[in-house]
Amino acid sequence: MAAPAPLSRAASLGLKAAAALAFVAPLLTRITMGHVFFLTGRGKLANFENTVEFFAAQNIPFPALSAAFVSRLEYYGGILLVVGLLTRIVSALLASTMVVPLLTERAQFFESWKPTGDVGPTDISSWVFLLLLSWLVLYGPGLLSVDHWLARWLGVGTPAQPPAPAPAPLREAA
């Protein structure tokens, strides 16, 4: 039995609207994550000695070297995310830095998954950041990015696929 024509048209229109707006999700994710990391990187660089002391207190190996790397990665990586340049690489590097706070606070992280607590997994910012950065690694920077325009200019990657046409309605046997 085929779906009623108005319902089929509405579904088709909804899918077309969603496809037309698909660029918004990676754009907003990139800008938000880029801004967050730019600010944290800038703060770490401005208070570098405090950052090194904090890394040492957390037993992070080579605290001065780690602090120098992470603060610059966050600062410059944040800028790159905002413009959408090297998005997948920068997102993967920044995502890897989110593993350290998750491991450092693993008891709190695992506790957040219990249904009886006041804190849930989305209250753990390093977990949320890891998810969003992983999504950017897998999904990519989106249409409004330097990466997209470079790929088009270089002729690499696959062009965006138009949405698949709606299947033809099934006809009842006569």
C-alpha cells in the first residue's frame, strides 16, 4: 500500500530542505569548537608557567614540552577549525588531547553514566569535545570551508551527492 500523496510530498520536501541545510551542522560545529580551543590555547600561552605546573600536577609526562605542544595546538588549531583548513587532521589531534582529561578524571566520567547521579556524560566537557571533534574527523568540514574549496580546486575528493530520489510508490495488484 502506497503512502498518501500529500504525505509523500511532505516527506520529499522535508528531505530536500534537510539536504539544503546540511552545511550548517559542520559549519557551526567547526566555528564553536575552533573558538573554544582558540580561547583555551590563548589562555594556556598567556599563563604558560601555570599550565606547566598544572600538567606536572596531573602527572602528564614532559609537562613543559606537553604544555608547549598542547597550548599551540589549541591556539592555532582553533584558528584552523574556524576557517575550515586541515579540519580532519586538526580535529583528530585535538580529539587525542581530550583523552588525557578523560583518563585523568575517569572515575568521574564512569560515574556520570550511572542513572542515579546528578552529573551526566554531557556534563563532562572533554567527552562532549571528543564526540564533536570525532564527528568532524568522520564527516569533514562541510561546504563552507577552505578545505572544501581547496579540494574542488585541486580536483580531489568526491563531489557532494544530491539526495537520492524518493522511491516510486508501490502499486497494488489489480
